[in-house]
Amino acid sequence: MRKNNRSKKAYPAVLVTNRQGRGGFAFAKLLGVLILLGVVGGGAWGARHYLNKEKEKVRKEVYHVAKKADFLVTVPLTGQLKSTDVEELKCELEGQTTIETIVEEGTKVKGPVTYTVKLEDTIESISKYHDKDLLCIKQLNKDLKLDWEKLEAGTEIQIPGDLLVELDPLSLKERINTQEIAVQRSENNLMRARGNKETLVLASELALKVAQNNYTNAVMDLDKLKNNTIETFITNTGITIKNLETDVELAEKSLTAYNRLKELGFVSDLAVLTEKSKRDKALHRIKELRDDLEAYKKYDQKSLLSAKELKVDECKVQIEKTKVINKANAADAASDVLTAEKTLELEQEKLEDLFEQMANTKIYAPQDGTVLYWTSRYDRGEPVMEGAKIWKGRNIIKLPKTKSLMVDISVPQLKRPQLKVGQRAYIEVEGIKLPGTLSMISTTVDSNRRGHTDKSYFKAEVAIDSSNFPDSVSEGMKVKVEVVVMNLVEEERLIKLPNQCVTTRMISEDTPETGCWVLNEKTEKHEWRPVTIAYSDETHIAIRDWASILDITDKQKDKWWQERIKAKDALDQLAEKLAAEKETLMVKIREEVKDYSIADRQEAIKTAKQETDQAIRKKQEIEAAKIISDFRKSAEGFLSEKQLVKFDEAPSQLKREGNKTEGIMVYFDGLREGERIHLSPLTEAENLNLDEAIMGKGYIDLETPAPKKTDSNDPVSLLGITDDQKQQWVAAQSKVKVAADKLKAGIMSQSIPREQIQNAFAKVRDDFRVEVQKFLTEEQMQKFDGQMKEDYKVLLPKE
């Protein structure tokens, strides 16, 4: 940070500390360099003393008087010419091949032409007439889906342009012949599969009819058994039994008659026995038939019915089974056909791919243009030439249209907000200046450049508004581009400053603020003044003039600045008062918790700090609001009603436009014409990143009090050493000084071997850290370690 306290007799030489991020030398590393100087040439400490004295020389301060001036704001960039209409021709041949012939670079070539098919034209005759490859003609017109065997007269087709490249076809002809045989085999397999499918359909239909016929017969047999066979058997058996019963009745009568005749002596006993035997046989036969009929009804009838019903079920199942088998066979046959079709389709695609590969051995011009061999910074392949080895996807030729050029540029991140599409631009190439327009700027970072630099860039394009340039201007040439951002003249002029006037300081641990150091003519001291950058270029910046927003007249300016300074001083005094009040409260709190353990003490201080910050912030809001209210009331005395409306509305409007400063605090930014602005010395130019210095990166609001102007090199301030820690800190500094002096003496007397010097320095550093760790808090130790890495000398006692 810059120091703002200046005495009248001599101004401090350094206004800006070393940049954060340059990273000072480590303790051992820096001393090691000095030791090396002493060992080689002697007088190391004399050299160091001389360098320190040079740094302490008082330089004459340089100032720039703030005033409004004309300002043509431009962004200078470099770019490369690029065609807006370019065809990139690649190798589409599989594997690796060789360029047999290629057209000479710079040759102007013609693209495809339209040809109308005539009567009796064939693809062969057209190819021969135009001296173009037959396959290339087919490939160029493949979207028309023509039947090349039957071309219709009047059909318009495209004939390829000039031949650019011819590649080695390798073994494509043999592969095409082999593939044609494979296609023929696949066609035969497809025909066989289709024939098998038709045969299977007929066989399946016959099998289903047989199964259905068997089912019909089984149903008829079952019906016959139920309605005829069983009933007939039972009826016939019953009739037979009745007949036998009649025979028994006749036999009984006959036996009775024979018994009487026997008694009368007309017949013998044998005749009686014969008649009796006939009767008994008839009775026995009746019994047998009745038993058989009962068994038939009880068993045989059910068995016969069950067998016939089972036969019907079997036939029904056979029908369904036949259907399932037929369906499966049909699916297999269809699958065989589909497989054969897909196989044929695949083989045909392979053949077509080979034809396409053969066509790709010849590359014709797709449009009119000038031939440019492809080159790339990161391409490790052979240069494009006859005999060069190339592979699929390798770029060969770029064919841009004549005079269809634009400029391809990369915009640094810090310049991106200034550029907008439509801005005028001027392009310089080969001593010729051409008008242009910024036609495109990306909203995302260019990923192609992200890996090659730690800066971010955005892709952009500038359209060339003129085609009046020589043919020697071609794609790939480097050009200078200057984009016009704004031309501030007359009433639009703003305060213009050199870039060295503007810098950035940290107003808190993570909040930067952009501003200038303004010389107070009364106190002869430098005061920090926040500013907002409106426009900038490589050398100058334009400061946003907040007074112009209110249309402050020349008559009102003195009064405006008088009241503004009064209010700003009041706010600064308030911030300093509250900061002192906060420090007093924190000292008291640290005293109260000094006997706590380290962990409890840190937790108590953290809690108390949060409560104190909240109370201070609330008090700040109340008192600051009163100061702002007084400022507003004082402005009512000289501002018009229209100006007062703008006074109230401007802060919120500016916030919507992207201004970072909160609320009415925007009126405390900026400069007044005639003020003297400090210029950073040119000897410190290496410490200035002008791009970073001129871009608005921070703001201060009512909630963040301005920091007290303390010595940035004071370790007590850097580490936040409390009063009760100061004595221990001084003791630790004394110890490290004694150790360092002993080490220096040992080095000068060469009593310490060179190979042990680095370890000796590391021990001094580590001992210093162990000593301060006994009383510093964890937060203070983090700051201590950071400062040791950045610039260890700040922590050592002053010589």
C-alpha cells in the first residue's frame, strides 16, 4: 500500500509496496544469494549496504494536474486474417496412404458445375466426357437417390470441380472384387432362406389340418359312444334277458308237463332231467347277462367314455401344439430371412464403403477458391506435398473463397468489458489500412488458450468492410487491429490521467479499491481518493465525473466540492473514531481473557469481536446516515429540483449499470479539475500492472470504515501485536538478531562450510518461529508465516 503521510521537507520515496503475488524471497534463499556474492567476489555486506542506501534515496515527486481533455479511446490488438467462407479438405481414406499428386499451392480452382442429362446418356459416358471419376460423380449426387442404370433425360446432376489431390488407392480394387463376391453369396443365402420359409408355411398348414381332422373324428367317436353304442348294448342285453326269461317260463311248463307224463309213465326220467337242464341253463344264462350288464354300466361304460374323452383332449392339445410348433418354425424361418437380409445389407454397405473409399482417393474442389496447403502449429505430421504420408482425418487443403476475409483476434479479459459488437475498427496489413467492424465477441473464455498462459482471453472477430485490397493479402497473415471504443470530445470530455496515476490498494483483507493519491495543497500531504474508471487505453484513463451526472454548472462547482469535502471529512473522522473505539474495546477484552487457555481465549476473542463489529456497524450506520442527510440538506441550497431528483436516483441507477460503489457514496469518488495527482515513478514501472491498475476492482461503503494510515512495514501492525505481546515480540527479535549476527560472522570467517550454510539459515528461521509461537495466536502465526515467505526483513529489528 502507498503511504499517505507526507512532510513538507521530504516526501517518502516509495508510494507503492511490492506487488502482492511477486512473492519476496524466502529468508534462507535471499541470504544464500548474498553469501554466494560474498564468497565469489567478497564485500557482500558492503554490496548489501550500498543497495539499501540506493533504495532509501529520496526521489523527486512527480504530479499530473487533473483536467478534462479529448480522448480517443481505442483497444489495440493483433490478429490473423481468416476466411469467412473456407472449405477444409481432409483425407477420408481409411488407414495410412500417400499423396500421389496434389495441385500447386496458390492455384485458383473451379468448383462443381451443373450438367443436364441428355437422351441415351449413361453414367459411364458422362464420366468419360467430363474426365471425372465415375464413383466421385455418384458420391457428389448421392442425395438425389438416382437410378444410375436408368438416367432420365433432363435430370440435373453435379459434376465435380477441378482435381486437387489424388491418393494411393492401395489394395482397394482387390477388396472391392472380394466384397462383390461376398454380396453375391449373401443374395443366394437370402433366396434360400425365403424358399425355406415358403416350404415351411405349406408344411405347417398341412400339419394343422391333420391335427384338426383327428380332433373332429375323436369328437364323433365320443358322441357315437354316448348316444348309440352304450345304449344299444344295454338294450340288446335286456332283450336277451327277457327272451331267456320266456325260455325259463316255457321250460318250467314243459318240466311240469314231463313230470305228469312221467307219473303216467309216458316218458322216462331222462326226458324229465333234460327239460330240467334246459330250464337251469336258461336261468344261469340270465344271471350271467344280468351280472355282465351291471358290470358294464358300472365299469365298462365309464371306461369307454373316459378313453374317448381323453382322445378328444389329446387331439385338441395336438392342435395347439401344432400351432405353437408352426409359430416357432415360422419365427425361425423369418429370423433366417431377416439374418440373411441384414447380412446382405451389411455386405452391401461394406461394398458401398469401399466404393466411397475408392472415390475418396480423388479429391475435387467443392467450390471456387485459392488452394492453401494446411499448416498447424501443433501438427507433427509431414508437410503437405507429393509423397507425404497421411492418415484419415488429416487436413490437407484449405480452400477459401477469394477476398472473403475477416480478422480473428483474442481479447484479454481486462479489455473485454470495453468491447461491444458493432464498434468501428481499423485493420492494418501490408501497409494498407482497411475499415472494419467488431462483428463477434465471445461471452466465454477461449479454452484453446487457457492451457498456454495464466491469463484469460476471449475470441472475437472483426469483419472487413472493404474488398478493395490486393490479391497478395490472404488468409493466415498477421494484422494489427485497433477497435474504437469511444471518442470523448467537447461536452463529453472527462478528466484524463496517465495510467501511472491510478493504482489499487486493499481496504480490507479481501477488498481492493481503485484510486489515486491526491496532493492536499494545504497540508502538503497525500490523500487517497477512490475513482471509477470510465474508459482506458494503453497509456491513459478517463475518470468518471460524478458531478457531470448531476449537470453541475461552473457556478455550482465550488459549492459542490466544498460540501462534498466537508461530508467526506466527517465520514473519515467517523471511521477513525469508530476504529479507535473498536480497538479500545478489543484491548479491554483481551485483558479480561488473558488468563484463559489458548483455545478458550481465541474463542472468547472471536465471539467478542463479532459482537463488537455488530455494535460498531450499527452505530456507524446511524451516525453516517446523519452525515449523509446533512450533505443532502446542504445540497438543497444550491441544486435545482431537477438536480436533486438526479441526486436521489443516480446511485441506484449506477448500481444497476454495474457500478460497485454503494449508494450515495458514489459522490465521494472522483477528481476535481486542477488537483495534483501523484505519478508513480518510472523506476517502479516494473511493479505496475497497468491493466490491473486502471480497472475498477473494489469499493468502500458505509459498512466498511477506511483503514487507518499506518506504516505497512511495521510488524506490530502487520501481525496485530497487542500491548501485552510487545515485550515478548521485542525479545524474540533480539534473539533472532543475535543468531543472525553469529551466522554472518561464521560465514565471513569461513568457519561454517558452504554446504552447511543453507541448513544454518533454516535453523535460524525455525528457531525464530518457535520463539514467537509461544505467544502469538493462530491467526497471527498465519500472518507471520505469510510475511516470512513474502519479505522476511520486515519482521526483523531495524538496524
